[in-house]
Amino acid sequence: MCIIIDTNSFNCVFNSSSMNHKEFKPILDWVIKGNGNIVYGGTKYFNELKNSLKYLKIFIELKKIKKVIKVDDKSVDDLSRKILSDCNEKKLNDEHIIAIVILSKCRIVCTQDKSSFPFLKNKKFYQNGVKRPSLYTSSKNSNLLIDSNIVEFCKPCVKLKKEISENFYVALN
């Protein structure tokens, strides 16, 4: 499974003391204990990520253990600009997420930004064999976290040794 985690959901996924962590912990478990990978890319995403040093450090650690896969920044930035100009919609602020979906063909986006749902699900953005992503918004969507949602961009998948995954959980807390 590949998943794009919108920065608005980092706290819920990675912070065990977050009020909503229980709803988003299945994502963390799938990445750390299973075949899951996190997909990201682009200047806007990185700028949002670096605004929270805590989560940037987590991404760096996940990248070291091959659980984060980056889409080319320039490609994401270029496509994001095109999406914005084609859409001409002032409320669209997650064009970079749509670009990451298109470029990676990632099938799942984790977000709590309800205003982005209509854009993320809009068929006009997804053509040429790119499927609209499913949205992970709570544990009721944990059925999405399956190997059949692993796209070519995310292969080969790395399943961590038990010792590494246990150490990662300890480091988070």
C-alpha cells in the first residue's frame, strides 16, 4: 500500500498522544509493520513538512528505512501549477496532493481537510489510467490498507524486521 499523508494528518498518524491517533494508527502500523510506504514530493509539501521539525525528523528516519518514497519535486511543482491554472478555483489548496497522486498513481490519500475532498475526488484531474484516490479519514477506512493498493511506483516494498519496527515505535514516543 502506498499512501499520501496530507500534512494536516501528521499529528494523528505519528503522535500517540493525539486525540485522534487511534483512528489513524492503522496507517502507522501498516507502514511500520507491513508493506506500506508513504509517498510525497514537491516544494509545497516539503515546505509544509519542514514547518514542523518533529515530523520532518520522522520523515527522515522513515526515508532511511526505505518507507518513504519521493516523487520528483520539479514534476510535482510543474503539474501543481498546471492543475491550478486549469482549475481556476480559489478554494483549491491541495493541488500538490493531486499532482502526487497523478505522478505516482498512488491510490490512497490520508487527509482531514474536508474542503479538499471534492477536488481530490474530481474525475477531471485523473485521466490516462490514473484512478481517483480513496480517502482515508478514520479507522473505518482501514480496509484500504492492503497489498493490492501497492502501485508500481512503490515497489519493491520493504517489510521491516521486527527489531527495527519496534525501535521505531519506541523512538516515536
